[in-house]
Amino acid sequence: MAGTRRNDFEDMLPMMAEKLGGEGLIRELCNGFRLLMDKEKGLITFESLKKNSAFLGLQDLRDDELQSMVREGDVNGDGGLDQMEFCVLMFRLSPELMQKSEDWLEYALQQEFNTARFDGK
């Protein structure tokens, strides 16, 4: 992705997470997925991303840049992004949010460990 657009995106996602909380952010990512997906396939394809790219402010990206975004997130190799792949890609594009996610996970695991230890489990 073009440098300034990617930087703008990276700055916005952590702010959204802070404002909306974890559940709210996931809900908004799911809404974004539904907005961008091909309704018949239930996936974000290159074609649906190109058609709906203006919703994300990405209308100026070249076809090869849009294709690269789909390829980067397409873990299962089906040529499109399902909802989970899209959410993971959005987190991967935001290093600050990834760090916060790791911190949240570490905290949750520590809480689980402390609870289990005191319950005698």
C-alpha cells in the first residue's frame, strides 16, 4: 500500500480500538467486511474490493496494489478474504494494535493463571 495511506490507517485503527473497546472494534471490522464483500461469494474478492474501495478511501490504489492486499490476507488460498482473514489482515496492518492485542492476551492469560492457581485447579 502507498506509504501515507498505510500510515493513516495505522494511526486510525488503534484510536478506534481505544474509543470502541475490543468488542466494538470487532463489530466495526465485521461491518467493514460486509461492506466490502462480494454478496454472492461471501468473500472480499479483488473485484469487490475494487468496486467498494472508495468506502475505505482507497479509490486511488492501482489494481496490483488491491490484488496484493487480497493475496496478503488470503491464508487459505481461495482467492478472497473471508471475515476472519479480513480481521487478521486489518490487525496485521496496524503494528500498534498488534502490540496492544499481545498485551491484552498476556493479561488475560495471567488472569486465567492466577484464577486457576487460587481455585486449586
